[in-house]
Amino acid sequence: MNTPRRAASPFSAAVRTALTVLAAMLAGAAGAVAYVSLRIARQAVTPGPRVADVAVHGFDTGAQTITLSRTPDTVLPGRYGLFTGGSEHYLKLGAVLAEDGRRVRRKLLTEVDSSTQIGPYAAFSGWYYERAEELHLPFTTEFIGAPVGPCPAWFFPADDESADTWVVAVHGRGTTRAEVLRAVPVLHAEGLPVVCVSYRNDGEAPRSKSGRYGLGATEWRDVDAAIAWALRRGARRIVLMGWSMGGAIALQVALNSAHHEAIAGVMLESPVVDWRLVLGFHAREMRVPSPFSRLAMGALGQEWSSRMIRHGDPISLDDLDIVARADELAHPVLLLHSDDDGFVPSDASHRLADARPDLVTMETFHTARHTKLWNFDESRWNGAIRDWLRGNGLSARG
């Protein structure tokens, strides 16, 4: 006998429909979370153009002044640079002459006339020097054989050709070796040859296969090649110096280099000491919910997602966390960081200084912003470097 089939209740049908809709919604939400997280991670490792985020309100060719929108950077005292006209023109800026709640007027140190293309937006910079020739010191352009190919570098020799303690200077994310030129005069005055290096994907050195940053996990090999180059040319001791992501790179060199014994010290300006702290900070600045930022950081370290994000191997943020690896440090370190950095929080620098007081000297600024410590107080910045070099027996002057 055939048993009659029981008719589905309206309630069970409604439940199935609700579950189907819920499953679709969850799948959609999961997809959205994954998409946003991958975009955050990809942004962190993708080289990008200089951001013109400062409005130019006008300039006076007679008085040689320029008026900019007021930002925490544009009101800083000191000497700075300004990329304008689609980053084709670089202007040097001097003192703040006037300011109000919306605008700031600064002295122009680069002469302009009515034909100069300025605005309507520009990028405020701490570089100051744009070309090696501006230092009026002897230098040569070199090409260092790195794993990605020949990387251009500027070499500033010491007056004493027998000087055997050399500095290898490493620029930060989204910039070029021009960023490090500010350090050359004080290092030259201390009798040290200086190599201003480039590295993969910085716009000057060759592009890697992925074309994306490794946040220090890959770039350090190009800087290590510069150390080998210096050692072949007479260097016996190497001092690494890095700005921002260049600091992360320098620290990876110090921990991983085959030339470990030749490294005598590390100097860091506004450095990335822990990428999780930096990425989390920027996620909060963009009002990205913390689950997204945590997933983005996790995605950088996964094989499948790393191929989607940067077309390369995973990046271990554990390896790039130097606070956690503080016990592995073996060289004296000078940290220069401003507590109002605004781009790379100084927290990790303070934690590293607390973790290794036997090796780490920290010079804390409070209103100098990111990688603009030299610009803000050149005398103090130079003095901190000079004192640290001499205190660690790394200067030729004492």
C-alpha cells in the first residue's frame, strides 16, 4: 500500500526559504569581507604615486611666498619641499610667515615667476634635497648588482680615502634615494663614506616579478647586496640607516645578512618596527572595522591570498615584528622618532627601546611628524647622530 506523502507545512517551507536567504546573505557578507580585506592588504604592498593632498591657494612672485592649506605638516617650522604641477616641479620651502585656521603662508626658497606651474594641489615633503648635486660634495653614480638586477646608488666618499666605516642609507616607502640626502652632510662631516641605495619596485631600481613591496621581507636582499659592494671596495664596518619602511628593511638586513659581522650599528628615522601596529593604525584612520584589518594582515601571510595580493610569496608579519624579536638584535641601534608621527606610530619604537636598553638609544621628538625630524630641528637631529656615532666608536672624528 502506498503511504500518502505528507504535505510540507507552510512553516517548514518558510524556514527553508529563510535559511536559503540567510545563507546567501552570509555568503555575500563573507565575500564582501574577503574583498575589502584583500584590497586593504593589496594597498599596503602596492607602490603608488605621491599624493597631492595640500591645496595651493596662491603664490606671490614679488615676495617669493606661497600660501597652502593648513595641515599638521604645512605649519611645521623648518625647511621642506613641495611637489607641484603633477609632481613635475619641486620647490623648496622656508619659514612660516603667517597662518590662520585654514591657511599658512611660507617663504619660497626656490625662485618662481608667473610661468611656474603651481597647484591647484601639491604634495608636502620632508626631502628638501632633490638631487645629489645640491649637497656640493663629491659623489659618483654607481650600479649595485642585486638579485633583481643593477640598482642605482649615489656614493659619497669620505675625504680620507682610507675610511673603513661606511654608511648604507635606505629610503622609505613610496620615495626614492633622494629622501636620504639630508643625512649625508653630517655623516660626511664625521668622516664616513655614504652609499644612498635604491631597491626593487621603488621606481629607480629594477622591478621585481611581483612589482609589489615585501614590506622589508624581500627588499633587504638588495640592500645586503650594497653591503657586499661596499666591503669589496674597502669598507670593513657598515652602519645601516633607514627611514620609515627603510627602517624595516635595515632591521631585516641586520637580522638576516650574511655580512652580519661587518654590521656595526643601525640608525633609524621614523622606522616601521612592527607592521601590525602600522597597518592597524591606518585601518583605524580609514575607519575600517578591526575584523577587516585583522583579516587583511592575515591574508598577507597566507600562500593563496598572497598570490592574489602581491603575486608573490607570503609575508610573515611575525618576522617583521622586531619588538618580538628584540632578543635577536646584536648591534647598537639609534631610534629617532616623533610621538606625533601621524603615519608610523612611535609606540613600537618605544617598546623596542624598553626591551633592549642595553643596545637601543632613543631620541624622542614630539611635534616633528613623519620623517621630518631633520627639517623640524636640524641641529638636534645632527647632534643626536653625531653623539651616537662617536659614543659607539663609529665616527672618524672621535
